[in-house]
Amino acid sequence: MIDASIQAVPGLFISFVVIAAILAIPTGLIARVREKPVTVPVLLSICIAGILAVTLLPTGGGPVGGGAECDLSSPFPQMFTSSSALLNVALFIPAPFFAGLVFRRHLTAVAVAAVGSGLIELIQAEGAMGRSCSATDLAANTTGALLGAAAATVWLWRTGQGIWRGKRDALWGVTFAVTGSAALIGVFHSSITPYIPLTERPGFEADQRAIEGADTWITDAANYVFGEGTRVEQTEVSKRSGLVSAKTNRGEISGWWPAKKLEEAAFTDNKAEVGSLDQHQAQQVSTRFVEHWFPTEVHGAKLTVHVSGSGNTAVYAFIYRRYSDGVMMPMRLNVMVTSGGRILNFTARAVKDPKLPVSTVSKDKASKLAHTYTGHTVQGAVLIAQKVKGYGWRPVWIMGVESGDVFIDAVTGQQIPQGNVAPY
């Protein structure tokens, strides 16, 4: 488990050493100046550095869900059976142990560790760190803190150094635990979405029965696209997103379930075979395909054709786009057909036309604005429906300049930061 953690967190050991040095060196110097024992406070600092390094450094993993989510399901019984949870217990034992030896306030040490653990889980939920927030981790961390404080109590009793600073420790510990917990609960309630495991969600069994049809659907689609004799070798269904994918002996295909909307497919053999179809005949192949799988999306769409190659090995790219008041809608559909009548590949984005505010910025005005914003001459422009962070769907001019694309709101004329524009 330790080896796996080191591999999952890039630079874990180096980061731990740096944090430990930052905390331990001043702690040791202060203890020496105050003529206090140095070893135990330094060990406490090192333990705190270990907790910070292991819990707060970004990893290559992913969160429990999308956005600021936290798995608040019961931590039992997995807290006693999960190797990850047991590692968390072990991680939080040393710091409260050494804190008890230094300050002789065991309840306060446990309260600080528990509230600190809650803060760590909050940071993991809110931050784009590749980490997951869960009640199991919080329970495991608190359990480790209790064990560490208990061990410190036993150690002090066995060595005759005294056990507890009584009422003051209880007052500080309870006060900190109550106020810290209340603050954390308030933040969690206002900004964190409770993640409910799939198996505990309402209607899970019905969803399971429904999703069983996904394999049959994607298999039928694969046979339609790749032809008779296609063998499906592997299928994957994401129960969270609904994305269904299949690997076959001829290529790969994917789509969305239960919407039954294909997303893309491609032959492994992407070379055009010899055939006799001209552009008109190849277009008939594409038309039959899109009207079968995308009847709503292709309705009213404008068709553009690009031809690569020539003669009996030509490949025809049929590009379907829909426009409304001059604005390109988010629907995307591209189909490539060989002169042999084979659909070489296709990509689709089955998005309904959004409602947009009326565009007031012309192409010429957008070009001048882009030049004003960047100092570069515009080399190309397209007006599309684009999802903008904080505003929803907007008509947006994408202006190509030497330094890259510039996004201009076609209603206000304001430049839109690239980070606020959803992927095209």
C-alpha cells in the first residue's frame, strides 16, 4: 500500500522531506531556545508533514464524482476491511501520540486531528487534486487520532509523567471540536454535493435492468456499421455517464445509453478499398446511415462534401451542420464513405439546438474587436452556439488570429476568456 501511494503521488517523498524540514527545523530551534526537549516536538512536526504530504498533494487519480462531491455514505464496515482506510488509521496515530507527550492535552489533540481531517476532506472535495472526499476517510482518521491519544495516555501513565491536564484540556477540546465541526458542517452543506454510491441510489435495480440492454444495442449498431460477420470482442458500459463502447474484430464503436445515440466509430483498417461509387452514390450511403441513426439531428442540416483521393480509391467526407439565424448549432455529424461503399468512420455530437439571445455583433465588427484585443489581423471567423461559463449558451464569434483563437460574444462584443469556453 505504501509503494502504491508513493507511485500515485508524484514527488511524494521529496515533498515530504521539504515540508518536514520547513516544520521541524523551526520547531527544534524554538524548543532549544526555550530549553525544552527537542526530539518529541521534532517528531510531531515530521508526523504532521507526513499527513500533509500524503493527503494534500495532487495525484493522478480522479474524484468520487464530478465537481465538489463527497461520499457521505456509512463508513462501516469498509473502514475495518479496506486497506486504504486502515492506512488512514495508521497515518493519524503518530501525530496525536507525540502531541499528547508534548502538550499533555489528549482531548484537544484528538479534536484538532478530527477537525483537521474534516478540513482535509473539504479541500480534497473542492480542489482539482484528483482525490476523493469520503466519510470513511474522516472516520478512519479520527479513529487513528483516538488510538494515538490513548497510546500517549498509557505511555505517560507507565512512565510516571502524569496523564492529563484535566478540565482545561476538556474545555479546549470540546470547544474546538464543537465550533470546528459546526463550521465544517456549514461549509459542506452549502458547497458540497453528497455523493450517493450507485448501488444506493433510488431506482438502481431498474437502471441495472435497463442498462443490460446496452450490450445488445451497441452490438446491433456495430453490425450495422461494420457489416455482417462483425464479432464483438469486448463491451464496456459506464453506469455513471451512460457511455457504451465496443471493440470488434473490425473496429471500435461507442454511443450513449439509454438515449441510444451513437457517438463515433472507426474501422481498424482505415485504408480506402477499390470501388466504383461516385460522389452521388457515396452520398446515398451516408444519407441512409444518418437518417437511420440521426433522423432528428440531420433534419434541416446543411451538407458539405470534401473529397480526398481520386478515382476508384476516393474517400468522401460528408459534413452535416445546422444553422439558425446564421449561427452554427452545436450539433456535429461527420461521415466518411469510401468509393467501395464502406463507412470508414463517423463522429457525432447529438445536441439539441439551444435557445440563444439575438446576435448584434457583425463579422466585420467582431474582426475589428479581435484586432483591438490582440493587435493581430483576423484570418478567419465563424459564428457558433457556444457554452460559456456562467452564462450558458451564447452566440460566439471564433476569430482566428496569429496568436490563436479569440472568442467574441456576439451579443455584447466582449472578449470571452478561453478558459470560460466549453471544449468545442
